[in-house]
Amino acid sequence: MNDNQLITIATIKTPFKQKFGIPRQSGLVSTIKAEIRFTGEFRSPEAIRGIEEFSHLWLLWGFSKAKRNNISLTVAPPRLGGNERKGVFATRSPFRPNSIGLSSVKLEKVKYLENGEPVLIVLGADILDGSPIYDIKPYLPYTDIHADAVGGFADEFKDKTIKVVIPEKLKLKLPVKLQKTIIDVLAQDPRAAYNKNDGYIYGMSFESYDIRFKVVQNILYVTDIVHANSENIK
């Protein structure tokens, strides 16, 4: 095997079936639940022995839907309106020389399938469903936390959310356990800064639901919720 070749040790199952709507950073919506399922020889409990001693994990994973043939030294972060360029290494853009993502997630629990295969249940992932996982490492608070860290231009958006309004009749279409999570995801305002049209109907997939919404005067209104199996989805 080539020493520089990445191998997939697992895949992740998340509620996000498309890129639109995925939180821009891990941990922004702490209730998002995901499953990490190991592949090949890594399906053994031996590979995760001791992992339950840690509360949080680092995931190194692949941007499976954000690959480019050409390398660009600068990118235009959507949060900055898409018209201001920053160095690729000064951003967390998915369009990178190597399509590798880094996320910090909370380890909720480890479950075991009937055949003994371990599955990691994690919270706070910002990853597309089915993405490959290349590595998992424990998060170490004594070294990974930097109290004096500065977030650069990203600090401007760290607390930026939008009010979400879901009519009660539509909210009842959702399982109670998903309601807060979906509201918190929508509160991050999935729209790119350069694509914010008041009154336009947007669509976001979450698990088996298609969420339609519009934004008017900085308030997000959910206009429809359709189950993905419904023939009403267009």
C-alpha cells in the first residue's frame, strides 16, 4: 500500500442527504445524532478499546461531494458574501488541495450489533450522510482547548442565528425528538450570504423529511414539511 494513500476506516450516517442545510461547523447544533459504522478489519471491538473513556472525538473525513480538479490558492467563503477571497488555508472551505474535513463530535455511546460489531453514536456532526471516515482520535481537553485563541474573521458569525417560525400544524408532522434539532439547524440560516432572497422558497432535506422555508425580514418561516416517501415531493 502507498504510504500516502488514505484508507476508509468507517462511514458515517447522518440526517443530511444533501450539502444544503449542513451546519457550517461541527458542534453548532449539538443535538444532531450520527452513527459511525466501521469497515473491513476495523469492525472489531479491539479497534475502539478504551474509546468510552473519552467524551469527545476528532473525526478526519472526506468531502465526497466537494472535489475539484484544479487547485485554487484562494476561496470565497459564503459567509462573507461570496465576493471576498481568503487564502484556502485561512478558511474551512471544503474545496481544498486534499478533500479532508476535521470535526469535533461528542461521543454519546457505543452500541454493538448482534455480530459484535461496534457502532459509535456521536452528536454535533457537520458531515454529509455516507461520507468516508479516515481516522478517529480522542479529543484531549488539556491540550486541545486554547483559552487565548482568536477566531479571526469567523468570530463575526459565531453567535449569528435567525429566528425560526414553524406553524403548529406543520410541527406535528415531525417526531418530537427531531423538532428542536431541525429548528436549531434552520436557525443557522442555511442560505449562502450571496443567495438570500426574501420570499424565495428553499428546500432542505433532513433525514426522511423535505423542509420548505422562506425568509422574510430576517425571520425564517417553514412553509411545508413533506415526508421523503411522499409523492408530493417535486
